[in-house]
Amino acid sequence: MGWLENVIIEDKVIENERLELTDKGSLYFLGPNLTLRNCTVVLKVSARRLHIIGARFIDCAFEVKQELKNHQDWVRASLKGCRFKGRFSGCDFGHWPEYGSDPDYQHGAIEDCDFTETRLDGCRFMGCDPCTLRFPRWPCFTIVDPIGRAPELRRVEWPGLFGRIVIENLHTQPSPTKALVEHAPSIARELETTPEELRAVIEKFDFILY
């Protein structure tokens, strides 16, 4: 495998532009001291090729062309009024300064963002107000305040292994976790149940959005 080319976008304000971060041979760095406003950001690289270092995104659109897996750098980004499209799994968004010692983690924030055109699977929203966010609809579902609601959720019987694996462990989520989004078909396959069985229980709770 050849050397990766570093593409560093830092120390500037960019407005009304389209950024295509799609070259498999590049390592992308967004920040530090970077603000994007009203930009479209097209992503088609793996999480390890994309580094967000305290960048601010205001009213931007993110188009994810290949599934972005386990990308934690969103908690180093400030996101306001942004729209997302595509598939995300195991990604965290928002304010989670305890995640790492790097001061960039202090800058993480999310508000007024729209995820209705995404598929989120095992994604968390940290240190934010979920009421300002728009989450994807069924077959995704969002548990709002999963730690605080854990006792209520444990009182009902869940199908398959969902109760034992997910619900019983909600209290172990990091304290800033304000919302947890799952993709019903994916998690049902893993935990020996069906989306329909999950939905029958989900419908009992007004703090689970679907």
C-alpha cells in the first residue's frame, strides 16, 4: 500500500462551497480553526481517513456515500443547523469532553441538526438537548434520556436478547448520553428478535421516538 496524502483544511472560514472528501488515497484533516458555513461536505472515506479537529459546521449538509463506522471525531466538532444523509453506525455526536485529553473535545456540540435522511445504527448523542434534533424514523428508533429512563425500560419484557444486552446495560452508558439511536433490523438480527417484536414494546413508551 502506498503513502497516503495528507489533505489539511485549517485556519479559515469557508462559505457556500462543496467539499468532496472522497479520495481513497488521502487522509483528511478538518481543523483546527476551521469554520464551514452553508457548505456541502461529501464523504466517501472510512473513519480512520477522516480527522475532525475542533472544526465548526454551521448550516452545512453532509452527504455520506459509504457507511461511516465507529467515527468518534464528531464529538470534536461543533454542529449547528446541519443536515445529514447516509448511513452511520457506532458514531457519537455532541459534547463529550471526557472522551479524550485533547482540548479539541471541549469544542464538541450539536444543536438544530436534521438526521431524518440517515440510517443510524448504535449512534449516541452526548451533552446536548435532543429536542433540538430531528432523528430518523422507523426502522430506526431513538431512546431519549436512556440512562434516566433505564429503570422504566427494565420493567417490561423485551424480545430476544434485546433486554439483556441493551436495556440491562443502559445505566453503564457514559453520563453525557442524551439519546441512543438503533436500527431495528440490524439490532434484531444480532439479538435474536424481529423489528415487529421490538416495535410492539417500543410503542408503549412516549420517550422512544420512531
